[in-house]
Amino acid sequence: MLRVLRRVLRPARLRVPARRFAAGIAALPPTAREAFGMDATAEEAIAYNRSRVATATAVALYRSGYVLPMPDDHLDDAVRALDFPYSAPSAETRAAIRAALAVLEADYTVTVTP
């Protein structure tokens, strides 16, 4: 009985399997500085980097079979699991992840291949 209670009280963990590429390092989209150089404003860089993290996270979740709705803590775990440098999940990032995941789910031409 105690074992069952411990299992119930343990927080759920989200598992996002990372797919390694030939070089052994996952390819990440370029940062705002790499994409725009020094021409981007601070607001543009923040929006770009947030979208970059959200889109990559949504694709990883979609490939892993996760669908909406998803609680905030699962989305936070997914962002952390992908180990983006300097990324801290925010309400805006979670909203962008949900939007990108909804687009992937709604588009019947998008498929996951092994």
C-alpha cells in the first residue's frame, strides 16, 4: 500500500527522447544574432529566440507522440530536456509551443517517420 501511495505522490516526468545526428550533436536553429547579425532590435531578438525554442520544442514533442492539451510543467520539462542555452520557459514560450504543436497536429500532411 505504501508503494502505491509513493507512486501516486511522485511528480510525473515528461520524456522527450532526443534524436542524435551523425555528428552526435542535435542541430539547433540559429540564434537571433546568427540569423540577423547586429541588425535586430532587442524586441525582435527576443521574439525570434522565443519562436526558435518553441518551434523546436513543439517538433520534438510531436515526434515523441505528445498532443494537446499539455500542462505547463510538462512544457517546461520539454524545454529543459532539449537543453537550449539560456532558455527559461515563460508563459509566452509555453503559448508559442502550444500554437506550434496545434499547427503540427492540425496539418494532415505532417507525418512522423522513424
